[in-house]
Amino acid sequence: MTEPKKADAKKAERKQQAKTDSEGRLIVATNRRARFEYEILDTWEAGLQLVGPEVKSLRAGRANLGDAFAQVHRGELWLEKLHISPYEPATRDNPSDPQRRRKLLLHRHEIARLEGRVAEKGLTLVPVTLYFRHGRAKVELALARGKHRYDKRETIKRREHDRETQRVMRRHQR
């Protein structure tokens, strides 16, 4: 291998390591707004049924979890409004709708349990993180309850207070 190819390979490896978290997941997209808008009660890891070009587009980091949600329909779990941009080099295999419904893969008893929990008033399923684990596309689903405006203010207050205490501690350590 020539020197430029080795350098490119090392650069790509470092870039991939930068995106992995402590659990060895290659993170593609996160839904930061979900943690602010909702109170997270429980989380599940679900597989994602995709078409070939969608996987390549995900590996390139071209996904948006902004308005996505999951719902149970006829005993199957579906992810709605997840936007995966079309992969340009693949022309005919790209799905026509980048926000199409995508099937989530969970055990039947997990789906039944989720269906019962979502039937409760005010609970919904929101995707929190989209990532690869051992080469497979996964999504971290959260069972969540929407926060009220005063809950959001409380979250902001708590965050500001934590920042201030960190700032004071840093000054004190000097």
C-alpha cells in the first residue's frame, strides 16, 4: 500500500472512531429535541428494515429524526417520517419517498407490551438515536410522555444551574 492510501485509511478509521460511543455504536443521528420535548420513561433497541441504498445513505450520515415517531399497526411496529436522503450513486434502487414507513424489528411479545403501554393516554414512541451495531442498522426507541411548558422551564432551569455549578467548580480548582 502506498503512503497516501495508508494515510487515507487511518483518517477514515479515526473519523469512524470519533462517531462511536462508549457502547461501540456508530451513531448516525440523534433526536436531541425528543429529550427536551418528552419525558423518557423506557427505551428499547429495534432493528430497522431498509433497502440497500438507504443503508449506504445512513453510513454517509444522511438521516433526520426530527419529526419521526413509531406506531403499532396490525401487530407490527412501524417507524413513520424518518427522513433518509436518497443515495445519489444508486439510481433505480432508491425508494421514491425519503420519508416512507419503515418496519421495525422487535420480538412479538415486545411489540404486544409496547402496544399496551402506548394505549395509555399521553404516551408515544419516539426514536432517540439511529446507529449501527455490528453492521446492522438499529434505532433506540423511547416510550415517552409529552412535557408541559412548565416542565420544559424546569429542565432549562436545572440545566442552567448545573452549568453554573460546573463553572464555579472550575474557577475554584484553579
